[in-house]
Amino acid sequence: MVSVYNDADYLAVYRQRKRARIVYGCVLTVYLLFCVSLWIYYMSLPYEDPNQGWPKACVFVATPIFMIFSFLFLGIKYSRIRRYYKMLSYVSIGLKNEETNYFYCFEEKSLQKDNIDVVAAVFETWNKKKKEWMERETYCDPEKPMPPFEEGDYVRYVTQSNFIIQYEILQKRALEFEEIDDGEEIERISE
């Protein structure tokens, strides 16, 4: 079976998360040192000194800049890194589900799973109870190479939280999809 994720991916996102924490910690430290030094300077000035205005102005300007930086950095960059790290840690330790189905198509749409951008891979599976074909949607990471699935391939795949983490093409073009007049699709097994 072909593995989509490996240990190097997990280590890379771990390092990226660690670097992001260090960068934010450094910016926070510089901001706090700046504010504390200005506060000490302000407290050392005599009462009603004409120089009391500029330390206050510097802190009043630096604080919104730091808040905007924190909102953008933590809300966008760090949040995405943390979600991806969380998803990869679940790939390592989470419950996995193995299935064998017929591949139908990739659906490129604006879709997120666990706040991670994904591409949907649609599989057709036979439901024995209802005696009809049903769609099974799994997710592929667009940052990784897309699996080389073609319409009708018989594929065995392993998912964790609906993300494809391993796959194997058992038979190429095992199922044909035919379109009928009213736009619905019917399937038949090719011979």
C-alpha cells in the first residue's frame, strides 16, 4: 500500500509549530520588555515632568500594533499549523478504517474537514441492505500529491477521520459508469 503521510511530515510540522511558538514568544518578550522599560522610565521621572507624554504615547501605539500582530499570527498562521499538526498526530494514533470501493471522481470544491482544506474523493459502494449503489466521500490533502485514481478503479484504502492515509489500486477500470437520458448515472461491472 502507498502511504500518503510518513514520519518526516509529522516531524516537519512539529518543527514548524515549534518555530512559530518561538517567533511569537520572541515578539511577546520584546513587547513586554519595551513596555516595562518605558514604565520604569516613566516612574523615574519627577512629578509633572514635560517628558511624561512620550512614554505613554509609545505604549499607546505599540499595544494596538502588538494586538493586531497577535490576532493575525495566532489566528491565521499558528492556527493552521496547529490544526495540521493535530490532524497528523491523529493519523499516527487514531482509529483507522479500511475499505474497498470503486473510485468515481475527485470533487474540487471549497471544503474543510477539521478546519483543513481538502479535496473530496468520491467512491461508489454497493449497499447490500438497500440493494443500490451509494456514494462514499473521503478526503485528500491538497498539499500532497493526489492519488492516481481513475474513474472505475477498484481501490483499497485506509482512512483516519475520513482522510485517506494509505491506498492501493487493486484493479484498473473495474467498473464503468454510464449516463442515461435524465442525467442520472448508472453503473455496471465491466467484463
